[in-house]
Amino acid sequence: MTEAEKLELEIMGKTQALAALRLEEPDTAVTDYSFQTTSGDARLSDLFAGRDRLLLIHNMGQGCRYCTLWADGINGVLDHLEDAMAVAMVSKDPPELQRKMALDRGWRFRMASHGGGAYMAEQCSMGEHANYPGAAVYERKGGDIVRRGRTAFGPGDLYCPVWHFLSLAGIGADGWTPQYHYWQRPEKLDDGGENVL
């Protein structure tokens, strides 16, 4: 067994230890924050959609290619996640822009905008970063909403397998940048058209 394989097994064990630690974390009471959706005003409690748990994905918005990468991946496992809890995605973008981005990407999330307000300041900030990508899980307990845990997204994290496959190929996080679209216009168009965007 190579040193890399040994370390990978060790990391798998540590992720199980991390899951056990998360079970022991105390709940943090949170405000029933206000959001905007394409249907109008919504509260954090509305995003639960009648469920007891909510996974809320923190997306920096359409200006971040990396956030798009994470959202694409989570969208791929959305049915599995929604079997266990409600799932929604929030960003600072206005609802109309969120909808346009979701249609372009094929995202099926319910979406809401925090508009860069209180939710972003109190739940999305980490360290010196005011709008850090990641996720939080909230639970309803009686009439209260509590945060069970939260995490940040970044190259090499546990939530985006792309980085691990790139690493397997010897490509580091500084050697690749996600893009919104990978299609490139060919030098010559076989259909004779010239109006390709």
C-alpha cells in the first residue's frame, strides 16, 4: 500500500470521527430570517417546506464560478438529500437572476435571496470573509429554529468530488479553474452559420 493510499484511508476514518463530533455539537438558536423569492417574501421557516430539517446551501451568487461547481454537484444528488430533509440555496443575487442562473444550469433547488443582509452577515461569514460559500443545517425544535452545524466550501473539501479526481490525476487546486461553460467555438462552422454567440 502506498503512502497516499494509507493517508486516504486515514482521512476516511477522520471523516467518520468528524461526523461523530458533529452529533455532539450544541444547537445554536437563530432568527427566522427574511428572504426574497420569485414568489415574494419568505422566512427561513418557510424554506423548511413542512419538514423538520433544512439544508441551506450558501452560494456567493452568479459571480462565482466555484460556487457554481458546488451547486452543480449538489444538484446531482438533490433527490437523495431531499429524501432526508428540505434543501434550498441562498445567495445575495435577486430572485430573477437566481432563476436565470438555475435555468441555465439545470438546477432544481428552491432558491431564495438574502440580498446581502442579516442572514449573510450572521450565517455566511467566516473569519475575515463576509460571504463565504458553504452550507448549514437547521432544525425546527418546538417553535424555535436552531442551527445544527455548518461548513465552508473550498478546493479540496469533503463536498465536491471534482477536486479529489483532479488530485488523483496530479492536478492541484491551483492548476484548474471551473468555468460556467466549457464549449468553445470551432474555427470553422460546418453549418455555414456565423451568428454563434
